Amino acid sequence: MKTQRKKPVTFSQSLFDEMMEDLMLGHPLHDICSGTHRPTLRSFYRWLYKKPALLPRYRHARDLSADSLEAKILSHLATLPDKADTATVNLFKLQFDTLRWLMARRAPKRYGERQTVEHTGQEGGPLHTIQRVIIDPNTPPPDNKTDTLMKG
């Protein structure tokens, strides 16, 4: 069975802005592009490719969409009953983990896993460095006169 192709949608700034608002509200781009009078996902990516000036707005909208997902998590958790069976708890955990994963991908600086490396010495104190100078007894000492002549 063949699926009907959508009619091509011409780029307009107002349509792009409307789509970015939907994205900021946490709607998946796939769903946004599946609406009527919306470009296909492929066409949308072509817009971004042909008009690189749109990329910062798109990236910003994706970043802000993580906040919408955070609000969704909080409102969803409020619906968790005080007493729930294991299956319900596992379902909520799966939904929470999925949304948290999406948030970390959309806004990694704010919601991603932070890994820091601390350099500390013994018992959390400062680091101490030891420098060793090895002098080869077979190497003659530098001649200051030669060094001065070469520099001058």
C-alpha cells in the first residue's frame, strides 16, 4: 500500500517561528513536521542546510525544549499514587529515565552528566611536585664566552 506524499511546503519565516515555538514546548520535531501545512522532516532539514542562519534559532529552541520536558516530568510525578504496585513504579521510572535522557541530549550543559576530575594530593591536600635534574658527568659545562658570542 502506497502512502500519499505531502504537498511541498514553501519556507516562510512565520512558519519556521511557529515550528520553533512548538519545539520549545517539548513537541518532537517528527510530530511537528507531520502536521498539515508543515514541511516533511526531510524538507525541514533542507531548510536548515540551505539557510544556515536558521541553525542558532533551531539549536536554541531544542535547548529550551529541555525545560518543557523538565516540567512534564514534575507534573507526571505528581500523578504517581502514594501507594503503587511494582509495575506502576517501574512504568514511572522508565518514563522518567526516558525524559531525563532526552533532556540531557537537548541541553547537555544543564541536564547532562557532569564528570569532573580533581587533582589533589594526599588526603585532599595540595599536590606537591618533585623536579629532578640529572647531570651527566661526561658532558662539559657550558662555556659562557661561547654562549655570549653566539647570542651577540
